[in-house]
Amino acid sequence: MKEMIAKHFSKSELKCPCCGLLFVDPDLLKSLDALRDKMGEPINISSGCRCEAHNKEIGGAKKSYHITGPQNPCQAVDISVPNEDYRYRLVEYAIELDFGGIGIYMKHVHLDIRKSKTMWRG
């Protein structure tokens, strides 16, 4: 049985894939649950928390919002998008729910809870 960390998300979905490190900002979890409720269908997290070593290994940004540790909770996820309609709705709802950073890519959407608002296309 999956150990849940939020209403719709399990620890295994959000932990660092190389070491299992998991320290998530509670505000990110609240925002993700609200997003899942609005979508009305599953959200597949392709990348959640990352230790510094894993972030470097995959070429993540040096100051990535994915990086986690005891003094630095993870504030970002990447969500797989199966088609354009899903991507459009995901971004639309992320804007409505006040996510700070929204990165739109072909196969995923990056969402984070930074304080300033920014959007980019990768």
C-alpha cells in the first residue's frame, strides 16, 4: 500500500529517485492537491524532490526549486502531459491556483511555488 503524503500523492511519487530524500514544502502539497481536484483526473509526477547530486546528474538548474534537504524543502514538480488538451488545462488551472513558476515543455509542465510569477516555454 502506498504511503500518502497528501490527499492525492504518495511519498514514492515525490521522493528523490536516487536516494529517497523527501522534504516537501507543505504549500506545494496543498497546491498540488487543489490542482488534482480541479483537473478531475490523475496527475503523473515525473520529477519531484531531488538531492543536489541527482539534480546535477540530470542537468537541473543550479538553484532548482526541486532541490530538497533539511533546510530547503522541495517547492517544484514536473508533471507528465499525455496530450495538448491536458497540457492546456494543466497550465490554465496552475495559473488560477497561483503557482509562481510555470514551465511549458513538450512532454511535461514544471510547476513551482516561488513568490514571483514567471512563465517560460522550454
